[in-house]
Amino acid sequence: MLEDEDSDRIEKICLVCKKEAFKRCSRCAMVYYCCVEHQQQHWKVHKATCHPFKICSNEQYGRFLVATRDIKAGEIILKESPLVHGPAQITGPVCVGCLQGLEEKKFQECERCGWPVCKKSCQDHPAHQAECKFTIARGSKISIQHFYVPHPTYQCLMPVRCLLMAESDPARWDAFLRLEAHEEERRGSQQWRNDREGVAKLIPRFFKCENKWDEDEILRVVGIIQVNGHEVPLTEPSSVAIYNMASMLEHSCRPNLSKSFTNRGEVVIWAPNAIRRGDRLSICYTDVMWTTGNRLEHLQQTKMFRCECERCNDPTEYETYFSALRCSGFQKDSKCKGYLLPEDKSQWTGEWKCLRCSKEVTGAAVGQILERARMDLEAMEKHREDHCNKYMKHYSKWLAPNHQFLVDVKISLSQVIGGNNPEAIKKIPYDKLMNKIKICQDLIALFEKICPAEARAFGATRFELHAALAELGRRSTEANNPAAAAVQLEDSLYNANECIRMLLHEPSVLMESKICAQARMNANALKALLGIKE
């Protein structure tokens, strides 16, 4: 589509006839044509670069993407195949074709090179061919006898796939080399030393190719993988893929874009909420559902930078106190209702201070409580409602109501209350049903503040809220209260539709896709019940 020109600094020249033009591409808003016919004629060339963003760069951030027009809520802004896709560095043996995990003594071997596969056809997977020839050249087949995690041989496989692109696909190799490796920042770190011993020194020795690559070449590739790798949750265990354009998206702990994948491993970047022209586009390189201290540590260790995003620079995290502790938990018989946060927002392991009474607590005391809460959370049976409630009651003494650990338990509670099967919700008492509704509403309000683009969390919670409201509407109907039932069922339908919107791009192999399909069926049933026509 073409739209009338308003005002910008782009040269207004038709890309086909080179004459003055006043109509620009409505998708990217970056190129001009004099007529529809010339746009259609040029589409085969232009479609490869037609995105609603432009690539910018500066010394602080390197390359990043900026919206070239207003982006609508729900719009896909990028769908991209990987430059390279392979096993994670820390993994047990997986099929070198489809990347699914393998069971010991229940796998086959590639007839040519010996790498494990789950079935014979996987040995002919395109991604395996270059390494297959390279392995054959070493003079003997690979033999995986033990299923260690991490498996030492598999630590080398993804780097080898990348290195072999130089010969098998030079264009992809060139694009790969343009990605950030943070070589100097990584050099000398414990991870760098592990990579040097376990990958850079092992590859030449194991594959008998001492003169093919030097240590620095291999370590640069490992750095690019670690800095730019996307975890792809299509298999168990997850695999890793490197994407070209998606790697230019900057990080934010409150990003404006969501990331998903197709069943073929393409990355899908889309906007859950509207984005204004000129806004910088971002995804999250860590987990938005972690506390600030955990996010900062993870980013420093894996991506080699300190996050300075708006959320990390606000210790209260938009006054949600997602990382805060209760002051009263550290004072006997204290009635202080204040929250503890680090005195220095850059030192989450240092001293903490109450925002109300100014009481100071040592980082060691804070760390002790958090470690105990973390261990108990990991050991807890989250599918049991009584265990969740016990944890909430115990740790609410120390943790702020919206603390990561309590939110994790609330998410579990939202799913286990009346969630064993479709009929179970009909049997729970009224107070439990209302508790489920409140938990879901509280979670959604929290997500809207700290992670408005976290589509999976929104989608799953919207589904639980939709189910609870539908049950509440059913009970209101049985109680001969049609007015209340209508409102509740309409609210249920709204949440079902929001669930569908948030989970629409999830691949069919994930549970979120199944939730989306169920929400669609339920929404259609609710429309029929409410007399709503399409």
C-alpha cells in the first residue's frame, strides 16, 4: 500500500523511475514511489528490507532499531529465519538433525559420521551436512558413549556449525561476523577460561584440524553465540539460534516487543501494545520476571554489560516493589510498613535501607533470607494449593507482596485453584473462586506496570481469569441474577479474546498454543451464549 507523504527527511524519489514521488510505502515509511504500479514492480526487491523500523547506531549502544512509523498493537514487525541453529552449549546429547533430546541407548547414529540422531532421516537434515563432512574428514566416526550434562563434545557443535559457514555459506558467515562478541569484556573471565579449555582447545584436537582455526577465531565465534544467541523452546532441551536483524534489537527490562517462534524455528517479533514512530524497539535479554539484582547479574555474566534501562534505574520498579523486602521482617515486634531496598541501586549485594524508617540491614542478612526463600520455592510442589498457601503465609513476613518469589507462587495458585480439569472449577467454594479472580487481576495489574509486552504471562493469566469469570457468570445465572451474569460473561469473553491476542503467535508445540486454541473455542461459546454475532 501507498500513503500520501506528510513530512520527513527521506529523499522523495521513486525507486523505479527516479522521478519525484509523493507516495511512500505504508509498511516501512522509508521509500517512495510515484504510483502503485511502480511499487508493485519493485516489491520483489523491496520486500527483503521492508520493515517498520530503521537501523541506527551510536557509540553507547552500537546498532539499534527505531520505529519509522506508528506500529499498531498486535502487529508483527519482523519474521526471520536463523543464520545458524544448533544445540545449546550446556546440554546432554541431542539429535543433530531435529535437536530433540535423546535417551541413552535409545538413539541411532549418522551412518556417515556417527553423530547421534533420533531417526535415520535426521542424518540428512540440511543443518547437519557441513559438520558431517567435517567429521568424516577427521578419519573416524564420533562415538557418544556417555550422556553427561553438559556433554563435552556437544559444547563444540554449535561453534563448529558457525565456523563452517565460512565455506558453506559465505553470505551468512559475513552477517554472523558483524554481530557483537564483546571479546575484550569476556577475555580473562571464568566463562572465557572455560570456553578456551573446553571449546577453543578441544575443537582442533578432537576434529584433528590444528591449522584450520586459531584460538582467537574460535573464541570470537563462541562470544557471538553467547551474546546473540536466542533460546528456542521448540525442543526438550531448548536449542540456540542466531538471527541477523533480531540481534540488533536493544535490551530493556521493560521491552516494548514480544518474541516468539514458528514451528520451523523462525523468530517472530511483534508488538503487544502500540508503539509510536521514533520509539526505540526492544526485547529482553534476560527474564523480566526476575528481581533487579538477578537481572543485572545475569546480564553482566552472559551479555557483558550493565543494564541502565528505566526499570533497573528505579529500585521500586514503578512502585511495585518487585525486588523489595519488608522492613518488619527484620525487626522484632516492629510495626513499620516500609520496604527495604539497596542503599546504592548499583549494589544489590550491599547494604539495604528502609524507605520509611531508614533502618539499615546488611546485605548478608538480606541474602540469607532470599537464598532460603529461593531454595524453598524450588523444593515446593507448585501443583499443590496447600503448599502454595503455606509458602505465601510464611514468606510474606519478609517479602514484599509483589516480590518475584511470591508472584511466582501466585501464578501457580492462579492455575491450580479449580484448574485440575474443566469440571473442577464448578466444585470450588465461592471464596476460592473469588480468590482466584483477585489473584489473576492483581497479576495482570503488576504485568501492566513492569512487563507490558510479556505476552505468555499475560495470555496464561488472562485465560485463568476468563475461566473464573465464566464460572462466576454461570453461578449468577443459576442464582437468577441475569444482570450480574451478563457483565461477568462479557468480562470473561474480553479476557478470552485478550488471551487469544497474546498467544496468537505461539508455535503449536508449546502449551501456550493449546491454551490459545481452547480460549478460541470458549470465546465462540460465550459469543453464542451472549447472542453476539461475528
